[in-house]
Amino acid sequence: MLTRRLPSTAVSLSAAFSWRCRPPNLVHTHTAFTSPPSLTLFPSQIGLVAFCSTTEFPPELPDAISQESSKRGPLEPGLYLVGTPIGNLEDITLRALRVLRSAHVILSEDTRHSGKLLHHYNIKTPLMSYHKFNETQREQTVLKRLKEGEIVALISDAGTPGISDPGTELAKLCVNENIPVIPIPGPSAFVAALSASGLATDEFTFVGFLPKHAGSRRERLMVSAREATTQIFYVPPHKLNQFLEETCPLFGDSRKCVIAREITKMHEEFWRGTLGEAKEAFSVHQPKGEITLLIEGKENPVVETPSVCELENELRDLISNGHSLSAAVKLVATGTSVKRKTVYSIALRKFGNQLGSEEDLNSKKAQ
């Protein structure tokens, strides 16, 4: 997914700063506040930000929402995709609260987790579990309620539904059935990380989570390594070392990266450096919490013609990872300036007999 022209913004905080550890290669800043003035921090000047919020639920908020609702009138029936906080409960819009209060039912990944958010804002709307393991079974039930004119809100555990979270398939079904799908904008981890990263924001590619299969991961990373746009990934903390091990050979150790951890939470961190430095730093320091990892795009990519040896090596890697000869040829040709016919000729000459022998052997076994 390629998105253009998101504004670059500074991060404005008015909460207290607290620290428990100082991970390697991070800029350490410690500022205490006794009154509520705000501090503006520019991405290029800070490496690590941590904050905590002690703001309580304002008692006048329900009245404000009710007054706004009366001005705008009742909500129209349909599926509402509601963005919710990614860590800090203050990061929710009045419109989101209004929809959650007005809905007949709220679909959520984890009803216990979402229950905390609803309790915090005194929202009594019933919850229904809706996650990747039961969304197929729930779809018809939800569609029936929507067709009957109900207001259904969909939330994820954190952030915007459908963005690396459940919701995409249900939205497709509703579109096909001419049921209104209404987005209620809210927090998104990758947008927040990008805005404060200091990397290019005019064009970027959001990749999200990489595939589990090693061959598919390498295939996706090979594509990303050649792109001139900022690449954005979601990385589970226990797989950070694996990610860095796999990206360094493809992107190069000198490529700049930003590792954003626990965005909007108490121990929010922005680590900045190169992929090589990150690999060294986090080989002994495994972070905790949600990670958004950004890598700068390839600078002034020059179209170079790879040598026959380089083409053979790429083909060998793909074939050894389970790709067919034709699939390997297609991938290599797509990522280089060499014509597909030329790559196919090299593949046949180098690997044709080997693959042919394996196919004959498999055919005989099948008989």
C-alpha cells in the first residue's frame, strides 16, 4: 500500500517524564513538570520519549457528547470502523465515543481488553467477540443485524480496524451488500511512528507484519530493499533479532532505520541509527512491547545490470526456498533490469537439469 503526502508533525507532550532504563544508542532526556505547560519535541532532536498520563475521566464529557449528538441527530444504520487508543486512553475522539455509545453492539477482538476502555468512559453498549478465529462464523450474524437497520461498531484491540487487524473481510461483505461502511478516524501506530521518525514522509510503503514462511519473508524483503520509499513494518519484539538478521544482507548495514516501541505508552521509545547498529545493539538487548520499525528508502536507486553470477545466486536462493523455476525467474526479472527471457535462459542452463531430475524422481515415486 503506497500512501502520499502525510504531514510531518512534531510531538507535543504535557505529561511527566520518567525513566527506568537506558537502552543502547538512545538519547536520554529527563524533564520534570510541576505545572501543565506543553513541551514540543522535534523528531530530529530526540531519540527516546517516555511519558505517563494521570488525567482522569472528566465528569462533564458525557454531557458534551450528548449535546453534540442532539445537534447532529441520530446516527444512520451501518458498520462503523472506530479507531481506538493504541496505549493512551486519552487518544480517542468525541465522535468515536458518540458512536460507541449509540451502537447496538460493539464487535471487538478481545472483549476483556475492550471492556476496560468502555468502563473508563462509562459506555454500556454490549460487546461481541470478533477476531480472526471466529470472524467467518460471525459474519452472517452481523450482516443480518445490519440489514435489520442496526448500528454496529467494530473496534480492534488498538488502533484502526482493518489495518493489520480484523475488519477487512467484514467491510468487503458490507460493501458488496450495499451496507454503509463509515470510518471513524483515530490512532494508528505506523502513522504516529512515521510522523516522528525523521524519515521521508512524502511517499512510504506500509508492509505491516511479514509472512511466517522464511521464503515468503525473503521475497517481500527483496522487494522492499529496492524501493525508494520509506518502508514500514510491524515486528513482534521476540522476532526483532530475526528481522534485523534478515534485513541487513538485503538492505545493507548502512541503511538508516527507526525502531519505535510502545508508542503513546509510559515507556515510549524511538531508537535511531543504522540497520547494522541496530543489529549489534539489540543482539543483547531484547525490547518488550509493540514495535513499529521504519527503514529509509534506497537513495537514488541506479538501475544496474547484475552479473550472471549474481543472477544465478538469486535464482539459487529462491529455488532452494521452494519456489519453482518459473516463479524464481519472475521474481528475479521483476527486481532487475534484465529481461525475463534472459533470466529464464540462465535458469534453464544452470538449474534445468537439476529440476528436471527431481521432477522425474517425484513422478516415479507417485507411480
